[in-house]
Amino acid sequence: MVNGIDSKKIIVSFYNVENLFDTYDSDKTNDSEFTPNGKKNYTQNIYKDRIKNISFVISEIGNEYSSNGPNIIGLAEIENRNVLEDLIKHPNIINNNYSVVHYDSPDNRGIDVALLYQSNNFDFQESKKFKVKLIDDDGKQINTRDILLVSGKIQGEMTHLIVNHWPSRYGGKLKSEKFRKKSALTVNTIIDSILYINPNHHIIIMGDFNDDPSDKSVARISSPFKSNSILNLYIDIHKKGIGTSNYKGNWNLFDQILVSKSLIKSRKSKNLVLGNVGIFNEPYLFQQRGKYKGYPFRAYGGNNYLGGYSDHFPIYIILESK
């Protein structure tokens, strides 16, 4: 332990960073609004400010447990690998020595999920992306974010991280619910493929699910083995009315982490047990004045740059070595 910080604690985090685009207009996606001549007037200075703000938040997550930020962090709403490389090279987190796992996904706007990890805390083995096949009422394919699977070892124990950003509630919660249920089925297919090979492997599922822990889609995430079932770590927090995003005055807990039962203290994990679970919602991450006082201090309000961080708060869990 150094200065009250326990080196045996592993911080696993997730953060929807709210539309982290570069300033270039891609001919493959609908990203023209995030350009200097687009309706958001998205200049290079704004881009640099966004990189600075997001990297600062990442540097602060779990500071009471670790001196170098989250050891593993999943991200949502990033445009491409270039913005990730700019992010990890910022002075705020360059000493965290993050490696990047990222694939371009078919999302029409060009936003993807990704994973950053520190190789001294996560022994990377392999990664895959999984397509979520969605069809609308007219029989047309809907392009959405892929689901990312990253496998490796934490403290010598095989651990699989599944990073999600499920379809939004655009068009209404009930009308769009079937798309999130389909995403849940895709996650279950991934879980099955892992645990049928070895039912004792650890699984950590993280993401912005665009549904709360109590909603049917998230509740569908499950394991084929009762001995290593999937547990949602954010159910109790949700029951307290605490959230990570706010819509029209109502808090939602769309950002969640679920884990396999193998990580709970009562199980037979040799080296790892689950510690604290939390939302990183420091005062500076809240809007401090105006109509939206008390909401997350977001980067954009409509087409106006506000200079904030994100419309979501980050979340995290602590894994402790035995």
C-alpha cells in the first residue's frame, strides 16, 4: 500500500463520453454536424477541449483506490481509433499507459464502443466484435453499434469483458424495446459461448444499455449455468433513485456493470473478489446553474457547446486480490 492506496485493487470502469468525434467529415458516416462548418461549429479547439475534459475525468475515477486511474475502462460514443489515440496521449492520462481495443461498427453516425486497458493489470488474450442484427417494421436492416468482447487475465484468472451501447429509445421506449431485447439475446449468445468452454471463467458486462436495471431487456441477460449466474451490480443503486443520466428531470441508470457470480466473495475464485460498486459523480460533473442545474454537465446543449464533460456519469467497480 502506497499513501493509503492499495496496489491490489483493480478498477474496472465504463464511461459514455457523449459524441467524441474528430473534426473531419467522413464519407462513410453521418458525422457532418461535428465539423467546423457543421451546425455544431465543431472546431479543432472544441475537440481539444473535449479530449482534455474527458481525459481529466478518467484520471479522477477511483483515485481513492488507485494512483493511475481505472485499470480497465470501456467507452461509448467514440468515433474512431484516432480519437482514442489522442485521448490516451493527453497529459492527463498519458502515464496510465493505456492500450486500445477498438473496431469500427456499422452505426450510421459512426459511433463505436472501445476498451482501454493497462497491460500490467490486464493480460490481453484476444478480442472480437459481434453484430446485433436488427430489422425495422418495414423489413429494413437497422445499423447499430457492435458489441465488443475482450478476453484476458486479471491476477492470473481468465476474465471476459463485454462492452455495450444498445439502441436508443428513439421513437419511444416501448416501440424501441424489441431492439434492446435483441441486443440482450446477442449478449447471452456471447456468454453461452464463453461458459460452455469453461463455466468458471469470470465475465464482466458493461455499457450504456438505454434501459434501467429493472427493464425487461437488461433483466434478460443471463448465464446457462446457475452456479455462475449473472448479477446486476446496479439494481440496489437504481432502487435508491440514483442515476447516471437525466431526461426531463428524471434520473435513469442506463449505465451499468453486471458480473458473473464467480466474482462474488462466496465463490471459489482463487485471486479475485468484488469490492465496491459506484457512480463517479463528483460535484464538477453537475450543471451548476440555469434551467438544467443538477443535471450532468454535458458537452453540448443542442448545437451550443457548453464546455462540459458528458451527459452521462462514469461508473466503476473494484476488484480486490485475495
